[in-house]
Amino acid sequence: MSAGLPPAAHVSIAISPLEYAWFLRAIGPDRKLPLSWQEWSVQLRHVDRFLMSMGGRVECVPVEYRGFMRYCADRSERPSHAALQAYALSLSTLGRS
């Protein structure tokens, strides 16, 4: 890390295994949203651990499918990984600071 910069803060998106298929169907598969919840979970843990090892702060934010779809509809956005990240940030303490 560069001197003078605060440690990075990251929002970790927690999706229920029961709702993961709904998110996948809405967003569509891409490299950022693996085909299975298990893959998603492993990928997320890897990123979180790496960021924490670098002194970063990770906030785990549970997201719900209905809330995400409402968030997209309210903004006339198509569901996407970017919209999911923005939605999670809006729910986090990082998004309120």
C-alpha cells in the first residue's frame, strides 16, 4: 500500500444459496457471477481474505433478490453485476458514510 492512503474498504456480497439461482437468472452468467453458489462462495472468501491480509476492511452485506430487483426497477436499470455491487454498497455502512 502507498503511504498516506487508508486501507481499502470492500463490500462482500452475501447471497443466500436458496436465492443464488434467481440472481444468476436475472443477471446472466459471466466471469463475475459463477454458475454455482459454491463457486461464488469460494471466490468471495478468496477475495475477502486477500483484502484483509493487505490491511483492508471487508463488510459482509446480505442481499435479497426481491430488494435487488426493486432497486433495479426504481432506477430503470437492467440487473447486472455492477447494479448488484451498487445495491450492496447502498445497504452497507460504507455506502452511508
